[in-house]
Amino acid sequence: MKIYLDVILLINFSFDFILLFLVSYLLKRKQKMYRILLGALVGSMSILFLFLPLSSLTLFLLKLLVSIFMILVTFGYKDISSFKKNFFYFYILSIMLGGIIYFLDITFSYKNTGLIFFNNGLSINFIVLLIIGPIILFLYIKEQKEYKKNYTLIHTVEVKIKNKKYTYRAYLDTGNKLEDPYKKRAILLVYDKKLGFNYNDSILVPYQTIDGTGVLKCHKVDSIKIDNIEIKNNILIGESKQKFNIEGVDCILPNKIKEEFL
């Protein structure tokens, strides 16, 4: 029997790409395409292990290591929680996709030879790719449109407090009207434990939400730049006790200051 290594590598690469793309899409990682392609390329190389005289346990461990490396190459390492979530979704989707192929094999009585399923020379793997390919393309176009829409709301903020500089990835919340009720100063919300907010040297600003009222600990900034544009308004920076639900964002900009840099 002839084994076409290039065909096997191509199919393996395609499935790894689909899995990594779906992980990125479902978890809203918004990874660049070249990172997903590079991760899929790393994964496709694992097929070469099958041609080596390895035990089942060794082969399993090597595939596990390759999967970890694929996740790191594609998504990088931010924290253990994000990594575990990426890894979990990758394997869950792998099981689901493998189940689909197995179901098609049983349903249509395809015979498998080695890694590829055949019937009259046609591979189930190619059939699955033909079905999933347009779906992936649709999801990619949809994601890119959403990314471009949100990209205009993402900004780089550089804050100087007590001669120390802090840089944040900020999201412009057009519905955020948070301000100091006394002097009408706009307030940036930041999640950063390094700032060390405490009651002794903070400006206490009362606020009211749907859930109730509270007091926000704030610092007065020496200077602030948004996308390298210096903001002249008198601005406070307030402490957020919780991480924001927007991927990669650690600062929320109020709508009040958008006219200064847009």
C-alpha cells in the first residue's frame, strides 16, 4: 500500500488549523491568522511520530507535549487559567471532530486504511473539510468584522503618577459617564494591584450603580497620554477591584474624554 506523506500532513494540518481556529473563535481570543497557521504546522509534524518504533504510552505523551506546544505557539501564555481553558477546549473539540468522522465512517460503511478513511478513493477527511471549510471561512469573516468594529474602541493609555509611568490597554466605554461629582473630573477605571490604592492617600469618590452605592478610591494623575496624545483635562484614575470581562483590557475610558483624542 502506498502512503502519501504529503497528503497525510496536509490533512493533519487542516484539522489542527480548524481546531485552533475554533478554540480562538469560541473563546474570543482574536489571535492573528499567522499564529493559528504556525500552531497548526507544529501539530501536523506530530504525524511523523507514527513512523517511529514507539510504544503507545510514549506516543501518547509525545502527542500531549505537542498539543501543549501548539497551544503556547498559537495563544501564548498569559496565566494558568487561560492556558487550561485553551487546552481543555482544544481537546473537547478534537473529541467532537473525531466523533463526527467516526460517525460518518459507521454510517456510510467507509473502510479505513491507517490514518485515512476511504471509499472508492474518496476520503471522509476531505468530505469533512469540504463541509467545515465554508463554515470556518464564514466565522473568520464575521470575527474580522467584529474585530474591526471593536478595534476603534481599544486604545493605549500611558499614565504618570508620582513620577512613575504605567501603560494600559484601554477600552473606550461610550456609555460610561463616571465622574467626580464635586469637580466633574472624568475617572479612568484601572485594574492594577501595583498602584496600591489605599484610603490614606486616595481621593474618595462616591458612586451609585443599580446594585447600590459605594466609595471609589482614586488617584490624581500627573499626566496622561492616550495613543500618544496628551490629555489636558483634569482626570482621576480609580481602582477596579475586579478584572474586566474584555480580553486583554485592564483600563476603562469614560466617554467624557473621547473628544480629546478622537
